[in-house]
Amino acid sequence: MNDIDTRDLLLKNLNGALKSKKLYPPGHPAVAAPAKKSFELVSNALKTSANVMFGIMNGAFVFEGDAIPDGEKLYPDLMSHLTEKNIDAVIFEKGVTEKELINVVDILSGTAAVKGEEIKKELDAKGVTHITLKSMPIGKKNALEVYNGALETVKNTMSEVRLGKIPKSGPVKEVISELTDAVFTDQNAMLGLTMIKNYDNYLFNHSVNVSVLAISLGRALGLEKEELDAVGVGGLLHDIGKTGVAENIIRKPGGLSSEEWDKIKEHPQLGSNITKRMEGLHEIVGHVVYEHHIRYDHSGYPQTTEKLHPLSQIITICDAYDALTTVRVYQQPHNPVEAIKVMVNFSGRHFSPDILKAFVNMLGLYPVGTMVRLSTNAIGVVIRLNPENGERPVVKLIYGPDGASLHDSPEVDLSANADKHIVSTVNPVVTNTDIGAFFEKESAAAA
Ligand SMILES: [Fe+2]
């Protein structure tokens, strides 16, 4: 199907069929006519090619490998249904029937959050064998793309809430599955990216960081997939209730009045109300969002005497760690080693000793992102852990022994260099280094 007009006609008709599905009953000509037209166009194209394929690649509409500019504007319903269902390709094969095409329009316009294997099951159940709906393959994006995608999703989700809508859970679930894949593929890179602490966008970066940390901790604790997903979603949405608190209070640089503080304290309840209304989220999400400021000893807020959900402490701990390692109006950022020390002091009071222990073990003696001075006097950033040798991680040097910036940034695996060792941690503020930007560059270079 090389003719641009024919492609456009096909996509317009499919878009039209999906759009009409929202407005008209099944079988109505407004749905049946564009579906029939689409079928004719596809069958025609299949006379000369084995299949016809279109989809979404890196957020852009693609037909047979060619990007279609403005696809989102031209075929908004088609694009939004595909995105919602996490489908990145639709493939028609020879032998396709009109009934199959109509069934696919039904599946795409359905409200159930189906994806992956579930989509296959639905196609099977409806007897669709000549149309494939492919969901996003794993490992397609690099760590930074996944991180930025999560940032975008949390931003969109929160703005939907601000507009008074109940946000869609499909994009959130998809992002959590990508973050989880990325953590399992390269946990060091993902933990490095949690050092991105955008001051102006604090809430969004903080949400993604907590999610990445929570997935990593959940992984260390050996959680089952269902719980791990819920913890990831809980991390991403833990502060979603802040959308219900006036922005001038959230961003207020100085001390808060007691009324303002009372408003802030409402955000866990507001947040859990929102997540409970989002379709298809696990009930754990509501619990952990509600409890993320309740400490292990039940101090904090909201006040409760009830037993806490066993996974809530995962969010509480990751939230505290990301806050401690972030610059705040009232606080210089702690480096990861200092942040851990601060937190260990609250073990058994603010934090569950067992979960905190797992967290500290997961991060290691010198967590990824710690700036360190070596015995050679060179300064670098920990980029990878050597799990069997916590004192000797892999360090990427950024300043030489004389303090001059190194442009080639050599990596030193301390486990293989017995003559060098870490002598101290260094506060990045002192050397004017943005550790988050450093990891962004690392990740972009690895792509
Ligand atoms: Fe919070």
C-alpha cells in the first residue's frame, strides 16, 4: 500500500469507525460503513503484499515503516485507542474478513484494559486470526527513554486530575511495566537516573524516582509480579493527591502556617481516593498511597491505629530517601551515603527495620550516584556496584588528581584495581557537579 491517498483513506475510515463506536449502537451504518470501506482497502492492498502494517513508534504514527507527520491530529481516535491499549502495531494478513476487522474495531474501542497476552486471548475468542495486535516489545527503549516516558506519563496523569478527570490507568500500567523491565535489565542505570532531581519539576521527577526505587526494592524483597506492579504504581502515584492541594502551598518556599500544613496533610487521603477510582488498579495501590506518610511507629499522618499494609513501608522508605537526596529550600541534598545514615538512625521508629535493611543492602555501601574521592585524589561517581565487594564499586572519574576536569572520564573498576580505593565521599555541591545530568549523559551515550 504505497499510495499515500489510499493509506490516508484507510486510516481515516478506521478512525471514523472507532469514533462512531462511541456515539452509535453496534451495527449502525456510521460504524459499519467506514469499517466496510477499510476492509475493501485492506483486501485490495493484500492482493499485492503479504501484509499491511501500521502502528506507533516512539510516539509517532507509522505506516509500513514510514512516519506519518501529524498522525495524532489526523487520526486522533485511532491513535488514542492504540495508545490506551498499549498496542504499537496492527498487522493485517491475507485472508482477513470483514467480520474480523469489525471485531478488531470492537476490541480497540472496548473499555477493558487489555494488553499483551490478554489481547491475544480476546482476538482468539472473537475468531480473529488474520489481524495481529502487537503490544510494545520489551527492551525497545533505553533507560533514559523509559525514565522520560514515565515522567511524561506522571505529568499527564496529574494534569488530568487537575482538570477534574479520573486519569486513565492504561498509560500508568504500561509505564510501570517498562520501568520494571528496565530495572531488571539494568538496575544500575535506572538507579543512576533517580539522581535527576529537577527543582522546578520536583513532583514529577520525585514520583518517577520513588517508583524506580520502589520497584528495585520490591525486586530485592522478591515480590510477586502483581505486588511489584502495585508497588511501582504506588510509587509513581503516591503524591497524586498533591494535585488537590493549592500549588502555592505545595511550592511555598518558607514555613507553612498550621492551616497550610493541614491542607498538605490531606494529600494521602485525596491520593488514595483518586487511585481507587482509576479503573483496574490493584487495591494495594490505594493502601500504600494512603499510608505513605504513616511511619512504622504510627507517627506521621493521617493518624491511624490500624495495622499498616506490609508494602506501605516500601513507598515510605523510597520517598524519604529521594527527598533526602534532593535539594530543598531548607536543606542541602545529602549524598546517598549520608542519606542512608540519616535513615538508619530512624530504623524501628520511622522505618521498618527489615525493609530498611533490604533497602540499604540493595543500594550498597556506596550507592550508584555517590561522588567519591579515591586514594589517587581523583574524584568520580559510582556507576555500578560489585555486589560481592561493596567497598569496591565501579567509579567513573570526572576530576583528575590535580582537580582538573577529565574529558574522557575513564571508568575504574575498584574490584580489579587493588592499588586504588575510596577514601571518602564528596558533596557534589562542592565540585559543582549535577549528578542527575551526569547520568542523563551516560544513558544517552549508551543508547
Ligand atoms: Fe507525600
